[in-house]
Amino acid sequence: MTDVSELIAYEEISKGVNTVTDLSTTAVIVIDGNGIVSKFSRAAENLLKYKAAEVLGCNVNKLMPEPHHSNHDNYLAVYRRTGIKKVIDSSLNVEALSKEGTIVPVMLRVVEVVTNGQSIFIGFAIDCSDFYQAEQACARN
């Protein structure tokens, strides 16, 4: 940013984005290119039972069961090296890990935003628990 007016505009946009993500019923998690969480919405708190303060500044792999917990940093490194998108711009059924240690099935959509040459990744997670429970009940009948 080159002047104060651009900085003020950026801060105003950031405030608006934060308000929208906090009002959303979809969990929103923002990470930097190294996997460090910079935003954890209220819906993410409700879904995964962590307070934002417990996750901000931590590696996002904290929210993943194995094998993704151990492999996520490598996934990011491979993407930085190759530019090949495997998860970015896709919607996938994946498992998240709650603070309680329970597996939470989610539909995850990840998008990349590049600002000033730096990538951030925004994950949108929708709880699929009810859907999977209903699906299992139908399969039993």
C-alpha cells in the first residue's frame, strides 16, 4: 500500500469482511500460505468447539484428523512448488477434528486470494453430520 488512504480503505474492507464472516452460519477459516490461522469465525467456533483465541496463530492442521494432520504442511509446500490445485476451488467431503476429539464431517470449499503477492486461503465448511446420520439410518432400513 502506498498511502494512508489505501490503508484506511483496506482496513474498512477488512472490518466489513469480518462482520460478514461473523454473521455467516457457514464456518469460515482463513489461513496464510504456511497454514497459520488468521481468522476463525463464530460459526467455526460453534462447529469445532474451539474459541478463536485457541486457534488463531496455530497451524490449521490442529483441526484435522490423521493423515491430513501430519501431511497438510506438505500439501501446501507441493502447491507452492507446482501450482497444481487439488483442493483449492473444489468442494470436498472431508473430516474435521473438534476440540473434543470428535470427527465432524464437513463439506469444505477452499479459495485462494492473492493480495500484494501473498496468498491466503479461505475455507468454508458446512456441517454434514445430520446428512450423514440420515444417510446411515436409510442404509440400515
